[in-house]
Amino acid sequence: MSQEQEIVNKVAQSGIVTLDLEDLIPDLPVSVIDLKDQLFQGLILREKDFRAFVKEHNWEQYSEHRIVVYCSTDAIIPTWAYMLVTKALEPFSSEIYFCKPESLDELLAERAIAKIDPKQYEDTRVVIKGCGDRLISNHAYVALSTALMPYVKSLMYGEPCSTVPIYKKPRN
């Protein structure tokens, strides 16, 4: 006579907490507004022409987008120009950034991680999930590791069933 054995989920019982950067950094479409397209002869920004652009441009097309505003040339753009674009975009998006497009992922990661209270993970075993559906910058993984290591009991990368150990708090 064989007895039925209960299947035990050892991962669930381990007390491991999984953090997924994809959950921390919501996926939204990104639009880029390059002010170089508004420069007279590619060199200077004319206030009258720029104000006309801001007034006539269809800003609604950026609804529900993350928007990067910048200038890809070496022209000197007055600060008020970026502020006018931000004012025009504000009714349609709450995520407007001044940075180079290639820096956006790092900026988003830093802001998302800054919202986490790392003390809530004190003396816990944490896995930072890898292999997701989206490409998350290495910068995000480094920033999250830096924020968590002073508090966690251990830090791992991967999936709870298959992890790579990163850090273990020394015993006193």
C-alpha cells in the first residue's frame, strides 16, 4: 500500500521575496521631442516662431506617453523653451523628462527605486527577478542592488527556483 505524498512548494515556504523591475517600471510608449527641429538655420531658437510651434502643435498625440524633451545639436536652447513645451504637454502626460533618449531607462530606474523603502526588506531573502518580457537596463539592477544590500539578509538574481547568489549579510 502506498501513501499519497503531499506536494510541497519549497520555494513558497522559503520566505524569499521576489522583486520584478518590470513591475516597478511600468511600460509606456516613449515619444521624443527634439528641439533641433525648431531652430532657425539649425542654430538659434526664435521666440516668435517657437511660440507659434507650441501653440499649433498637436500635443494630444502624446497622451499616455513618456516624453523626452531635449536638443540633439550643440545649439544653446533657453530654459524657457523647455518649460513652454512642458506646459503644453502637461495636460496629456505626467511623465515628461529632460534627458537624452538613451538615458531615459536609467532615469526611470532611479526614480522607481527611490520610491522603494528598502527597510521593508530588512533581514529578508530577496530575489531580483531576471529574464522578463522587457529589456531592463543593467543600471536598474545595480541601483536596486545598491539600495537593498544594507538591509537584506541575502540578495539573489534570477527566479526563486534557480538563483545566482549576489550578497549574503555577514553574521555578527
